[in-house]
Amino acid sequence: MGKSEGRPRETARLDTPPADRGTILDAAHQVLLHTGAKGLKLDAVAREARVDVSTVLGHFGSRQGLIEALMDRLYASPAAGLAADTASLPAVEERWRAYLKQVRRMHGDQEATEAYFDLAVLALRDPELRARLGRLNVKTARGFREVIGAGPDALAELILAAVDGIELRRALAGDDYPIDAVLGLLDRMALTEYLRD
């Protein structure tokens, strides 16, 4: 028997304190932004977080678990931002405009857009991720409806679908896409519907 047989393999020690879930999710988000879904591998995330792969596995169990947690986080951040931006706004029109302001900020972040669509493509090909993304979309629509505080559920669904479609078309067209004109039209159409009552 050789000297190393029967002993656990040594792993490289990193000079950092143990990472929490948030730190690892931050690292996963950075990897996703820079390399896309194909590069979202446990070793790449561990390297970015400056931890061992076993630490990532300890928090998330698998690459699938990490992706699910990242999806949850990426969906929660804009919803929390919208709720914070609109909490003190009394009028539907003001809350709607705060939402449009947030949409414009998101449209300006090309890396985040690409990351979002990378995850959406993963979800299209994986039944479990698709179901999770579907639940997140339902939750987002419900939260949007509660924040805006007006209009039927179908209007919230239509607006969110329109924003996703606008973002995809803008991402594909780049700077040539008439984002201001399209969002301006969406603004007028939505307000017509919201303020109709």
C-alpha cells in the first residue's frame, strides 16, 4: 500500500473565513454575468467566492440547487426594489412610473439581461427549473399587482410579458432598438388601462 492510500486527499486551503450563502450567491452571479450559464460550474463559483467546492456543495447540495437559489435571488431583488421605491407613493400613476424607472435601469444593464435570459434558456430545457421559474413568474406578477394596486391580474401579466419581450428584443437589437419610444407607448397604454376606473 502506498503512503497516500487510505488517507483523505488534501485540498488547497484558502485564507478566507467560511463563506455564507449570500457570498456564494454573489460569486455565482458574477460567474453567470461573465461566462453565461455554461460557465456556471461549481468550481468556477468556488474560485470566485474563494472557497472550496465542498463549501458550495454544503450550502446548495448541487449545481442545480445553486441555480435554483440564484434564480430565487435574482427574482427577489427587483421585487424588493419595486416595493421599496413605491411604498410611500399614494397614486397609481406614481407607482407605475416608479416601476417604469426600474425597468429602464434594468434595460441599461446588458450583462444582467444576458444572465437572466441564460437562466431562462436553462429553465426551458429542465422541467424542474421550468416549474420553479414558472412559480417565480406567478409570484412576480402577484407582487407587481399588489404594488401597483390597480387593474386586473391579466393586465399585470400582460405588462410583465411585454417588458420581458421588450428586453429580449432590445438585447438582440442593441443600441438600434427604440427603447424610449416602445416604453413610452407601454406607459401610455398601461396608464389608460389603470386610470380607466
